[in-house]
Amino acid sequence: MGNDCLLAIAGISKRFSGVKALDNVSFEVEKGEVRALIGENGAGKSTLIKILSGIHTADSGTIFFDNTKVDLKTPRDAQDLGIATVHQELNLVPSLTVSENVYMGRLPHKSGVIDYKQLHAETERVFQKLGVKIEPTAVVRTLGVAKRQFVEIAKALSQGAKLVIMDEPTSSLSAGEAENLFSVIKTLQSSGITFIYISHKLEELFKIADSVTVLRDGEFVATRDITDCTMDNLVELMVGREITTLFPKVKVELGEPVLHVDNLNRVGEFENISFTLNQGEILGVSGLVGAGRTELARCLYGISKPDSGHIYVNGQECIIHKPLDAVNQGICLVPEDRKLQGLVLKMSVQHNVSLATLSRLKKLLGLIDSKKETDAVNGAVSKLQIKTPSIKQLVGNLSGGNQQKVVLAKEVLANPKVLILDEPTRGVDVGAKAEIHRLIGAFVQKGGAVLMISSELPEILGMSDRILVMSKGRIVQEFGADEATQEKILSCAL
Amino acid sequence: MEKSFLQKYGIVLVLLLICAVLSFLSPVFLTAPNLINVIRQISINGILAIGMTLIIITGGIDLSVGSQVALTGAVVAGLLSSGTSIALAIIVGLAAGALIGFINGTIITKGGVPPFIVTLGMLTAARGITLIYTGGRPIYNLGSTFRFFGAGYVGGIPVPVIILGIILIISHFVAKHTVFGREVYAVGGNPEAAVYSGVNKNKRLVQVYTFMGFLSAITGIVLTSRLGSADPTAGTGFELDAIAAVVIGGTSMFGGEGAVTGTMIGALIIGVINNGLNLLNVSSYYQQVIKGVIVVGAVLMDGYARNKQKKPAKVS
Ligand SMILES: Nc1ncnc2c1ncn2[C@@H]1O[C@H](COP(=O)(O)OP(=O)(O)OP(=O)(O)O)[C@@H](O)[C@H]1O
Ligand SMILES: [Mg+2]
């Protein structure tokens, strides 16, 4: 171990009742570097991070921090040592304000009474450094996923840590916001702070990382300087075989219009939204976070009611006041936040996947046809390559990317006419992403229609037949598949 | 992951342990008549606790079950003493119970008032209505045929035990194998995700509270039948025993997890403790203290057994 080694992990193993999450993993991280940690969904990245932040304890192995052996029993132990973590799944208290969340556990006070003036001022300063505008007094529940992600990041950065660990921090950020984050990381790095950075967006790593460590099936594969790597190298190290990371779009003959939206408005969220979605079509919706895309999806799905405007399905006007109305019209939604809106974490993979399909699995007397159910679920699980020891596993125990696949499996199994996707491949590894794109392709080939919101331009450009660009609640531009480019979309989105 | 043996059956071991201790302390405890007696005594709490399990799985609570028992019992008794046929009286009683539950469920869902508050209100209101209806006096003269439901036997088994058994089997089946049951777990586990998946959350909640009212009415009928009269103060405190049985049985107060089979073990533990303390002639003042300690201790031991198996993740 050299003197400039900040963290050394030696022979770490971890099992979860029969599942081998980490197997004898060893590597070192140098002071002041940005180390990327990559691997397929379920490779063990988050588990390792949770061990380093005192949430899980390793079954065996040792951790050296600053050349001393450390025992991380609780998250507090890790924080006291100077290890701050932004976890993959957000852990904020929704009913409290932004600044209360940022300084939770370290609230500034005068003999027990919280000093709100200082609290808000300090929070303000952290966000200024991050270059994002978030009101310190806003209640977290009212914020979108991207802003919540920044609150988490602020929380970690404000701890004055020596090592900052980020588990997929950009999975819900748009390109511009990610750039903000990168420049903050660069600044902190130059002041001597070390980072461990997990991401499935491999292209980011070339901008931000100095070196990269690859895990596969819980085992250490390699550590490389980023300058020695190409994208293909990384993918091969992750997967252990060559795969196609790009799924070519299938050409589908467009059919009848299925969804027609006419002049839809909701004050403060979106204005004058009109478009038509045809059978067999993938309509991409691009735009910055906060452009009103998720709000539009929520409204089409009956989570919120429009102030004015009309929605037609198959030419018939329909009133959608609650999700059940939308489902009955054949509209399904893959929501943006899997933990909050997509999954019942306490239920099994099986029960989650079949949840939106129960009415079709019903026999006499409301009984669930269990053979039909297990067949359908097993089919979906293998089609999406969901990594789980069995379909009885609790969804809460799956890795993040596999949880995302469960949400997709659920909605695809429901076989809707219109599938609304809000960031469908968030947190999904490269191989699985191509798999999901293939699945979406197969869905429209069978006559389905897809409205796809995505902050990833390659995904939008690669998959869509047409692209709507939204900005400040309005549709500002429509592109055909062949005329759109990253630059054109970005310039309209601003 | 399928739960390990201890996780699933830890509470059964607790029950067996208590039984072992009692059979050591009292020679009468482990005799057939006494055990049948225990099961008969828990049938009332058992029926209520089954309904309470479903409610707690949705993340709710029903504090009004004791009052529901008294009111439905009084309704049935009132009809019987004025010469109505037993069948009609029972049907009206069951309908009255279901109606109270329906009202609870509707106010909770349509009015957006928390279950704790709604059912707390119903606890007082239903009790008041019972007192008004009965004029504060017990209703007697219910006829000897009616005694069958609370005090009769079929093939040597007390009728309340048979009723409990039937309800237990049906409820277990409904919870585990029907769309209704599955959606109830989903609503309790993550209401938002359930709604996003197209589950009619409000309908399920109303159904669960209505079912609770229906079970309260059955309890009211059994109790009135056994006592031979309807006392307007009957059922006071029943909600606490029912909730205790549910929690001892491993159902999470946060919702989304649990099973009626566990609840039945919980009800048995409470019943066995009551019975044992009586057999040992413990004074009723001490009984209350011991019961409280054992109830909390049982849950502690169960939790300890589970934790030994697998340390749960502190953050998911
Ligand atoms: N609490 C748990 N109980 C059981 N199994 C678990 C638990 N947490 C993780 N696992 C399993 O351990 C393995 C590694 O999971 P981990 O979350 O570390 O993956 P990951 O590399 O972060 O994946 P992703 O890219 O999808 O986030 C997976 O197979 C997962 O199912
Ligand atoms: Mg992860």
C-alpha cells in the first residue's frame, strides 16, 4: 500500500441469504483521484458502496482508510471517518425541507433550538457551489427526482468528507445538469477530495474519471487508467463477452391514430399540448428536466387532471380522472421514480410483475390462476433478463437496474395500446438497455404505440419515429427521425 | 427470498414454549377439555383479529370493532325479543355490521380522514347508538334455539370454534389467492405504486372495512348467543386484544406484510396466557401486568429469532 493510497479494500465478500453479492473483492483507491466503478446490473457495486458507508457489514475482508484498518458498523462510523455517500436510491425525508434534509443529523443549533437562519444560509451556499437553484425552504416532497438527486448530492458534499461516493448520481439528471455536477467534482478534486463514482453512462467516465474498476458477478475484474480504455473495452470487461450495445430501430408501418391529445393545459405545468400518436409509432419526448414532460405523462395517465383540453383514444374522447381510467382505456405508464411509484418493495418479483395484469389472470370468484401467473411472470423475467434468484425474491432486494426492469416487465405484461415510458432505462446497464430497446421495438411491431420521455439523447434519437421537444411546458419543435440531431434538439430545448 | 424457518415460525415456537411452561406448572393445562375451552375462548377475539389483520395490512386500523360488536349484538337481540325469526334477525345484524364498516371505509377514502380518527369517532358513536337503542339496559329473552351459535356443539366441537375455523380458512384463501387479497397487500405496501398500477385503492379499502364490520357482526351474534343477552357495554376493549393478536402474529403495523395464520397464533398466545393465569389462580390485578409483559416479550422474542437469522438491511 503506497502512501498516496486513501482506501484499500482487501478480500471483501458478502452474501445475502444464498445470493453471492461480492466475492473476495480487493482494490485500492488513490488520494485525489476520481475512480469509476462499473459493472452490469447486480454486479455488486451498490453492495460494496453500502459496506463502505456502514449500511451493510462484510462477511469477510478488511478495509483500510488512510492506512488504518477501519471497522464500519454504522453509517455514522463512515461519516465520522470522512466518507460521504450519495446512494442509488434516494433516502430523503419527503415531509421535511431541503435544508433540513441536507443537514439532517448535523443541524446547526443554539442549545438545542435549530438556528434556521444559519441553516438556510449554509444550504444556500452549498447549492451555489453546485450551480443549481433549489429553494432551501422547499419541502422535498414537492421536488422532482432531479432536484431531489441534487439535494442528496448537497448532503454528501456538505459533510466536508475526504472520500465522496456517488452511486449513479446522474441517472436522473439531464446532460446540462450532469455537466454542472462534473465541474463541481473537478473543483473538489483539485482541493484534494477523492471520489468513487458509479455510472452506467459509460461516455461520462471519459469526461470525469481518472481510472476505472470493473466488477462482474460480484468479482473484481480489473482496474485501468481511463486513458487506456475505449468504450468497447469497458463493455467487454463488464460483460465478459462481446455484445451488441446498440439495437437498430425496426421499421414499422404506422397504423391508425390511437392517442390524440388536443390543446391540453394544466396551469404551471404545461400549455397547449397537442399531438397524435399512431399505432406502431414511437414518439420521443425530449427536453430539459422541468420542461413539463413528466407532468404531461402524469396527466395523460390520470394522476392529475387537466385544466382544459381533450384526450381521444381510438377517436373517442375519454375522461381520465384516475390511473384506473387510463388502464381501462389501454394506457399504461412506466413512472419516473421506481421506488415511489413503480414498485411495492415489500412484495415479491412475481407479485409486482403481475400487479397490473391481475384482472386478466382472474378465474372464477376472483381467484388468481396461479399457473398462468407464474408462467407469465417467468416469461417476462427471462425476456428482460431480470437477475433474481427466484421470482419469489422481494423486489426490495434486487439491484437498482433489475428493479427498473421489473417495472417495465409489469407494464409490458399488461399489454396496453399505448405505453407511456418516463425514463425507461434509468439505471440499466448497457446490455440490458439494448434488450429493453429491443422489447420496445417488439411492442410497437405488434401494433402498440409508445410515448417515450427520455433525457438520454442517444436513446431518443435511436428509437423514435418522431421527436417532440418540450421547453417550459410547451412543445417547441417537432422533428422527424431523420432530421433530428443532438445539436438541433439541445438548441430548441433551452 | 422465501423466509427461513425461524422467520416464518418463530412465533409458533414462542407459543409452544409458553405451553410447555404452563403444562409444567399446571397438570390441568394439557388436557383435552381445557384445550377445547381455550380455543372456544379465543374464537371471539380470533374472528375480530382476522378482520383486523386485513385492515392493518392496508396500513390502517379499526378502533371501533368493540362498539360494532355491541351494536350488532343489540340489533339482533332487539329483533329476536320482539319475535322476529332468527334467520331474519341474523341477516339484519350482519347487514348492520357491514354498513358500519362501509361507513368507516367511505369516510376514510372519500373524506380523506385517517382511519385512526374515523374509527375512534365510530367507537364512541356506535357505542352511543347502542345505549340509545337499548335504553342502557341488557336485552333478554332471546329464545333457547338462538343459544346454538354461542353455546352449541357439533360433533363435540363448540360452534364458535367451527365458525372461526371456516372464517379462517376462507380469509386465508382470499388473502393469498385472490385478486382482492393481492391488491390489499399492494395498497398497504405502497399505495402510490398500487394506484399507478391501476389498482382501485379506495374500493379495496372500503371492502376491507366492510368485511371488518361483517365479522364484528358475526362476533356480536356469537357473543350475544353465548351470554343469552345483549349487554350495551359488551365488547369494550375488544379492539385492543384484536390488535395485539395481529401484531404478535407478525403483521407489520406499517402495512403491506402479514398473514391471518400468524394472527391465529397470536390469538392463541393471548388465549393460552389468559387460561394459564386462571388455572394458576393468579389474581386478576397481577394477570394484567403479566399479560402485558408477555405480549411485548413474545414480539421481542420473535424479532430476536428473525434477527439472528438475517440482519435486516438498515437502508433499502
Ligand atoms: N438486501 C439484499 N438481499 C438479498 N439480495 C441482495 C440484497 N441487496 C443486494 N442483493 C443482491 O446482490 C447482488 C448485487 O446487488 P447490487 O445492488 O450491489 O448490484 P449493483 O451492481 O449495484 O447493480 P445496479 O447496477 O443494478 O444498481 C444482486 O444480485 C442483488 O439481487
Ligand atoms: Mg446499484
